[in-house]
Amino acid sequence: MMNCLQKTSHRGGNDWRRTLRWLPVLLLMILAGCQAKPLPEIVEPPKTPEVMEDDRKFSDANLESVSWSDIPPALFQDRQLQTWADALTQSAVYYRRIPADLSFSFAGYTVTAAQMARACTELAELARSNDPARLKQELPQRFRLFRSMGGNSKKNVLVTGYYEPLLHGSFTRSKRYHYPIYRRPPDLLEAGKGGYRLVKGKRERYYTRSQIDERFLSKTDSKKLSAKLANRGLELVWVDNPIDAFFLHIQGSGRVKLDTGEIMRIGYDSTNGHAYTAIGRILISEGKIPHEEMTMPRLRQWLVDNPRENQRLFFANPSYVFFRKLSGEAVGNINVPLTKDRSIATDHRLFPKGAPAILSTTIPELAPDGKTVAGWRPEVRFVVNQDTGGAIRGPGRVDLFFGYDEQVEYRAGVMKQNGSSLYFMAPRIHQP
């Protein structure tokens, strides 16, 4: 979403164990809704260690080949396979757009884009039969299975969630609609690979968040304050809430209800290339919010209650996202529409983009008030790797797309499940 992903890892012998360090991994992205139908088993979330994250580049050591017997049987009780088929069809579109001989590696096992396109199409047809028993029989015969090495010795991954937020805005700046959402600037070069602009023929890092937004977040509108993109006609829309605007940058896509009553959908176009900094981590280190209480709703409420701190915290994250108007659904980093409950975001450097996958985790069940977690339901579901995000780094991170509805923000916001597992599927290619 970032607006709405592919990865490679490196671990040599036991050296990687000495280089890994514990990091508090914070949820600043949001899980979007699974089915709200009551299911029989509700359990407490598993007590697991924090996920470790390696800051280096990764290689095929991020995945290991495993047996299909490792997958919990509950996977084949899924009776909503049509949505998975929809997501697979979108991945097939992606694979057909790229060079047919482009290779994708699963722990050293290589397949081409053409082979992935064919596999996703056939798998979508199989899913549309809505026959879990047939799926259980045919998947092991037609696909190899690979497990993410995760972020610690137990191969756990941390699952968070993201969604489409709703903002309120206008095409005209006013006292109410004061905060800009920008298009991609034409002088932004190498977006996502450093973010530069040319100044007298020399490269300079692109503007930071503070250089772009200082004037708009200050109490005064003095022209002495930095607003590097102002008056260049780059404003896609003006919105009425700086916290909503900041969270939109985290989510990567959203909807804006205009003052005309129209709903406009916007999505990620590019970034200024600066590293993402989680402001929740700052508040934890300062003792403002206990680590065990840090969720997206808790963070948002703290910002609402402490407006004088907002500018300091926002500018501590130099990363900035630029948006474009969407004519259809929210799209991920492979530029295909995301599918609610099925699309996931991972570190785009590490895992094959567009690949079918399986996620084993627990999902929050809300009480009738919509703001209280009543319990956690074990969940094993088919997903597809179709997105990435600035906070999704390392083999131990996954973000599940919850889509858009009234209860999505809270459900996605409390999703922070450490004891989860992620698996990828690759078609069996029979060599002549």
C-alpha cells in the first residue's frame, strides 16, 4: 500500500546469529479485516519473543524448503477461496507485464515470470472450484513449499495490518483544509533508491519531511518557514487533519471525502527516499507509551491528546510519500489492485513479488463496541505477496491488508502478532 514487495537475505554459517540484534518492532501499519463471522475457537495471543531484524541485505537464506505436512490442517477449511482466486489473478497480470524470462528465486529454486504467470492462473482456477479437499490433494503435487526464516531462531514472523483510511479534504486550501497531500515532484529522481534532485548538475538528497511540511504544521504561516514544494501546483488535495495525513503516509493509500461529497481514492506514487523512522519507537524510548501498550489506536490517541508534540514527532521521520489519484482500487507495489484479507506486504528486497503464500497467525475478534478486543482467533489463510512498506523490513515482518470498512482501523491497529509463520509456494517445474 504504501501506497501500498520482493526480498533476498544473507546468512553465512552461524555468523548471522552474532550480528542479529533485538529490535522493538512497532506496528505502524494496519491489518484489514477478516470475516467478522463468529468462529468457535477464541484463544489468547501466543506469548513469543520479540522478532529480531537484520539490517543487512539478504539472500536466499530467507527461505527454506519444507514439507506440506508442516501446514496446519485448518488451511483447507477455507470456504472463501474466491477472494484468493481474485488476488492470484492480479498477480498473473503482474507476471505477464514483466519480461517472461525474468527469474524469481525461492531458496535457490528458480522459476521464471512466465512460469509464475501460468501457475497463478491455474491456481486461481483451482481456487474458484471452492473445493478445499481437491486443493489439499493437488497443491503438494503441483507446488513446492518454502518457509520464511523469520526474525529469530524459532522462525517467527511479526504480523501487523494496514487498511485504507478515510480523510476529509478539498481541492481548495482554506483555514479548515490546510494540510497538503502532494503529487510526485518532477525533480524527484531515483525514487525508492535514494531520492535525489539535481542542483547545478550535482546530486543532492531530496527534501525531508520537515523541509516539505514545516510551514503547514507551524502555528504561523511565515514564508521564512520551510515549505519546499509549496506554490508549485503539486497539491493533489488539501486535508483537514495533520494526524490523518501522517497516517495516510504510513498506510500508502486511502480515500478522501471531498467537501463536494465526492469520494476520491489516492495511492502511493513514490517516496523521497529517506529512511522510515517509527515514531512509536520514539515514544516508547521516552517512556510516554509502554511497549506492551503500543498499537496504532494507542499512538493515534496520544497524538490527539498531545498536539504540541506532533510536529517534533512527525519530523523525526524524514520519509515522505507522494500520491496519485486512483481510478480504481488501492494498488500495491506490483501495481495491481490489493485484495482485502488476501494481499500481504513484505520487505520487497527479500521475497518474490506476486508469489502465492500461506499465513498462519491469530486475528483479533472485537466486542460489540468495536473498540475492545474480545479474543484472538487462530487463522491459517491463503494470501499473495503484492505490496511493501517503509516499516516492513527483514524476513520477520508481514503486513496484512484489511481493506476498508468501519471497524477496519481498530482491528488492523491492534494487530501485532509475533508467533506467526509465513510460507511461499513455487510451481514444480519438470525439467526435460
